[in-house]
Amino acid sequence: MSVRPLWRLSVLRVAVAAAADSMNQLLPFILLGLCCGVISYTLTKGSIFGPLRVWVIERTYWLGKLMQCPYCMSHWVALGAMLVFHPKMVGGNVVADYVATGFALTGLSVLTAGTIFKLFYVKED
């Protein structure tokens, strides 16, 4: 029977702890991205926000287009979520972290909104 050196066990423990720490940071980020996608889809396609969409479309062209596009709305909802929750993806430079986190969160929310749109959207006659 061979005995593992003590340093190998400590390296393994450090690796497991690092993986657990990164998973603890990744799960809230994924949940935030999913929430952004669902909010974007609900605002742009949900019947409950239909009167709000009509009101906005009548008042301004740009916001009216925004209120009809889940892809476009996902960008703005992700930006708002970043400003409120300050998720961190990478360490180091604050500007680089915000840019990387912004693109990742926007991408995840766009994927979520697009998936919901493809799965559940029924065109009204």
C-alpha cells in the first residue's frame, strides 16, 4: 500500500476549494442572466405589458422599437442588473471586469430571451 505525500493532498484540497469558490460565484451570475432574459421577454412579449407597450409606441419611436424586441431589451435589462447587483466575473482591473461581465451577462440574457421566444411565442392573428 502506497501512502500519498502530504503535499499532494493539500494541493487537491486547494483545487477543490477553488472549484467550489468559482461555482459559488458562477451560480448567482447564471441566475441573474436567466432573470434578465425572462424580464426582457416578459416586457416585450407578455400580454400583461401590452398596454404599456402601446403607450410607449405612441409616444416615442426609439423606445417603441425597444419595447417590441426581446433581443434589444435584454441588453438594457442586463445593464440595469449590472448597475444594481455588481456581479464580478474576473478579478483585477475594474473596467475590464465590468466590460467582460457586461458582455457575458448580456449574452446569457439574450440566449434566455431568444430561447423563450422560440419555444413559447405564438403569433397573434
